[in-house]
Amino acid sequence: MSATTHPASTVTLTSGKARLVRLIGLLGIIGGLVMLLAGGLVWGTVSSQLSEEKITVAEDAAFLPGATVDNPFAAYAQASIINHHAMKASDGKTYAELAQDDPIRPTVMTASLLRASLFTSIVAFGVSAFAMGAGILLSLFGWAIRATVPSAAKSTTRVDATTV
């Protein structure tokens, strides 16, 4: 079995284009770091706000019983057990399925609102994690661009690239 080799291509960049490409790489690094920082700040804010509510996961929850609700897993555990309790109290009926004069309807409505709030925090955790991950990738791409294109010389810059 023989290996096929491809001839190396050479891309010639003027010093102006090399500076522009390196600037784009630098902007990628800066943008990525900003996204990483913003995502971390949002995660910390949501976590501290949930923590200040002093919510603990119910002891009869399927997982994380007794845990402080300050992360997406504990928020999900608490939302799940709230739903379990509401369904048990309403004999398996949702708020919309209960008669308007049913005395349990306000309890089911409150449970639904609490669950919606907890799910909103879970979404916020997810978006902040996505922003942090995208920020890391953007910074790495920016670094790769800058590492690939050498500093601009006074005349032209040659970049050797092997085509695949």
C-alpha cells in the first residue's frame, strides 16, 4: 500500500494582509476571552441568586436529596420532585386539566410557576456553559491563526501549507 503525498503549496501574503490576518486572530482571542468571562459571570450570578433563596432539594427527591439548589443538577432535581408532589396532590392532573373551582388548583399553579423558574435557571446555566465553551474555542482558533501567520515582515510573508 503506497502513501500518496501532496505537494506543499505556498501562500504569499503581503505585510498588510499578514497584519490583517494576525489582527483577526487577536480579535478572536479577545472575543473568546470576553465570552469566557461573561459566561462565568452569568453562571456565578445565577448560582449565587439561587443560593440566596436557600432552597434545598426535597429529601424524597430521586437524586441529590438535601442538596442546596445552586447548580443546574440540583435545580432539575427540585423541579422534578415539585412536579411529583403536584401530580400526587392533583391525582395526576395538570393545572389546565383541573376544574376552575378545584381547591387544589392554586397549589398546582404555584408548583408550575416554581418549576418554570427553576427551568429558567437551568437554561441560564446552559447558555452560560455554551458561551464559555464557545469562548474557549474562539480563543483557540484565534491563537491558531496567529501561530500560523508569522509576524509581518517589511516586504512579504510566505506561509507554507500542505494541502490535504
